[in-house]
Amino acid sequence: MQNLKQRLLTIKPNDLIFYFIVLTFFALPTGTAPPLIAIGLAALIWLVSGKIAHIKKIIMQPWFYPVIPFLVLPWIGLLYSQNTDLGMDYALKTKYWLVIFITAGFAFDEREVFILLKWFWAGLLMGAFLALIQVMGIVTPIQQEYLGFGIVHTLLCMYLITGILTASFYFKNTGSWNGRFVFLFLILAFLFHLAVLRGRTGYLIFGIISPFVANNLMYKFSRKIKIAVAVILVCFLLLSPIVKEEVKGTFVKLNEQKENILKGEYVVELSRFFMVRESVRIIMAHPFMGIGTGSITEPTKARGHLVTHPHNNFLYMGASYGILGIAACFWLFWKMFKTSWRLRNTALGYFVFSACIVLFLGGMFDTQILNTGTLLFLSLTYGLLNHLRNPVV
């Protein structure tokens, strides 16, 4: 007991911060509250240990500049918002961007990145196992369409595909066949979980990124083999009865309602067409400043159907803040992509690259900068850019 007490007293603040960052990534696939609690504890230790002094150094780094519009624009947009209650809710979400300082201010090496990813994979694997026993009827899911821990599929798909990409990177770079078997098992487990979710966005994003996975799995083979494996991976996903049902249902609805959609009428099952059209209409009418934070509800309500956000990062930023908002969104992801792509042969670089691609594509189908889970994930991984350039610790 005395030895345990002595060990606890000798734990350094840096170690505690790292443990809670790891715990945050482990908890991401389980819901929203657990990772928020974990990163909150990391933030508390970060503040108490005096690391807040590093903020000035971090904000002076060029990689941080694209974050500034996301911290400032929501509050400026609140000044001319037509819906201040919702606008305030959206503006308060800027606090999640501050998580960047925690991952930016902690020095990550390749070993620590692997530890972080191992726990991230462990959380995903637990969810996949839970989904399996739910599919088998051993355990009843909270909601049928949210198999696993019950978190929204648009959020979980982002984590699963990032898990697939990063596991494929380690498959390529490990020298052990036992290690490759483990990483292949992880890829198939995460792909299974994706295949039993009712998330069309996830199916589409996986189809787009499948060549990256195939390239890692078949790195010694020809381009034709890699393309064939990418097709096989997508076919594996399409074999799922749930995926078949979702994809077929979408095409049936599109065929049935195509005339109404072309006429500009609102179709409940395909409401995102309305969201896109109205968002574009707002941007065209207010190209320079947008209509303010949270204001998209008012013009859409006037047209008969209230929309709180357009399920698209870029359209939301454009409708809210005009051309500047759209430019800010592209700037952020371009900086993230450019920096991580340059160092994609390192574990940290590939992890950030994977998160960037998945979140960029996911942002085309959901307003992820308003979703607590994906915004937290984006902030955590964006902060790692600091260690792909000149570390500030």
C-alpha cells in the first residue's frame, strides 16, 4: 500500500495528461460524456501544472491560424443573428476548439502515438464486439440503428473508418506476421461494425478511402492488385443485408421522388436536398457576411420547413458567415491535409492524415463542427499538427 502511495506521488503532470488524453480516445466510441470527462480532467491538470503559459507560443504558430476564424466568427455572427438562443448554443461550442492546446502542448513521439491508437482501437473493438452480440440477439441494443454503445452512426462511422485506415498503416509497417494478423483482424472487426450500422455516409466515405486501405494492405503488389482489393473491400461491405437495404431504399426513394425534388418541393425522406438548396439560396443572397450564427432556422422556417443546420460544414459556414466562412473551412482542412500528407510515412502523420480525410468527407454530409463528438475529435487531432512541425512543449 505504501509503495502504491509513493508511486502515485511520483507521477508527473505530463504523465497524467497523457493518460487522460489516451483515455479520451479510448472513450470516444462509447458516447459523448465519457471522453468529455476524460479530456476535462486532462485540461484541469494542464492548467494546474502551469502549461497555460505555452498558449502564447502555440497561437503564434502558422498551423494555428486557420483555427482563429472558428473561435471568432461564431461570436461576431451572434451580433446579427436572427435566432440568438440557438446562436448562443452554437457560439458556446467554440470551447471545444480549446482542446487543441492540450494535444499541441504535449510532446508525442512514435511510441506514444502507438499507445494512443492501441486504446482508440480497443474502444472501437469493444463496440464492435457489442454490436456482434446484439446482431446475434444475445443483447438488445438501445436503438436498432445504433448498434454497439448506441452512439449516432454518423459519429461512429468517422471513428471506425479512421480506425481502419490507421490499422492498415501499421499492417504495412510492422515486420511481424503475428502483428499483421492482429491489424488485419482489427480492420475486419471495424468493417463488420460499419456494415451493421445504418449509416449511408459511412458507406460512401469507406468507398472513397478504400484505395488507401488497399494500398497499405497490398503495398508490395501492383496497382491492378490494389484496385482489385479496394473493390473487394467495398463488395464485402455491400454484402451486408443492412447495407443492401439502406442503399436500395435510397435509390428507390430517389426514383419515386425525383420529380418532386427537381420541382424544389420538400420531401421528408430526402430532406437534405431542401437543406442544400436553401443554404445555397442564403449564401447567394448574403455572400459577404451570411445571416449570422444559428440564423438558418428563420429563412427555412419561412419557406415551410425549419432547419437548424444544413448537415454540411461548408454550407453552414457559408450561410452563417458568407464567403469568409467557406474559405475558413477549406483553409483549416487544407492546412491539416498538407502538413500530414508531407509526413504520412510516420505514424503521427498518417493518423492526422486519416482523421483529416475522414472528417473532411464526413463534413460534406453532416455539420460536424456543431457535433460535440466530431468537433472534439477534430480538435484533438488538429492539435497534433504542432508535432508535425516545430514542437512546443
